[in-house]
Amino acid sequence: MESQGFVFHIQEKGQSGYDFFYHQTDPQEYCIGRDVRDTSFSTIQVQLQDKTVSRNHCRIFLNPDSKWMIEDLDSKNGTWVQENCNLSSEYKRVGKPIVITADSVLKIGETTIRLRLMSKVDRRSFNEDRYYEQISA
């Protein structure tokens, strides 16, 4: 299976939502936080303005079995996951690294992040209008 990257639909408190996508061929890790300092070439930095988010809050990484995992980096307010965009399911606090899916929703501080996997083929033909139609449906 080809490694896939993510499109993050980020909704920070009091702001309109926006999408974050980085056009890297084969991402291995995403570091999420207010002041992410990792500068390795295989890591994508997702910086948030939310003051309730720790500087280095959490990371999403590809494990040796090609599964995407999320790990809290000892953040003050924790990292929370809701599986499969099921609005009736509760958020679960991330302790040790856990597997996440293409439909996971993250709660980081006062910010909600909806994940969507994007394959290499999709990256070449990424169409924002079509993507918005898909997530609005």
C-alpha cells in the first residue's frame, strides 16, 4: 500500500475552519502544536494559534506496519480522538500511541481537527472545490 498523507480540516475556536495540506510526496510524521520546532525533512509541522494547545502537543506518525498512529507529547490539556466522525461517540483521551483512521476527529485544546487521507494520486489532482463538496455531504 502507498503511504498517504492527510488533509486536516482545522476548526479553531471562534474562527472559520480551514484546510491544511502539505504537498510532500511521502509524509512519515506530522507534529502538531503551537510552536513546533522539529525540522526533519520527513516531518510536517502543523502549527495552531490556539493558546490551549501545547508548544509540541502531539504527533501523528506512520508505524512499521504502515498504520497511522497518534501520540500525545505530554501536553497540558491532552489529545482526544473520536473515531469515524460518529458525532454520537465520545472522545477518548490518547494515552499511549493508538491507531487512527481516515475518519478520525481530534480534539486538541479548543481546536477540532477532522482527518482525511489523501493518496499520492489524489495529491496530483487535488481540487479544493471537490474536497469541500465531499466533506460537506
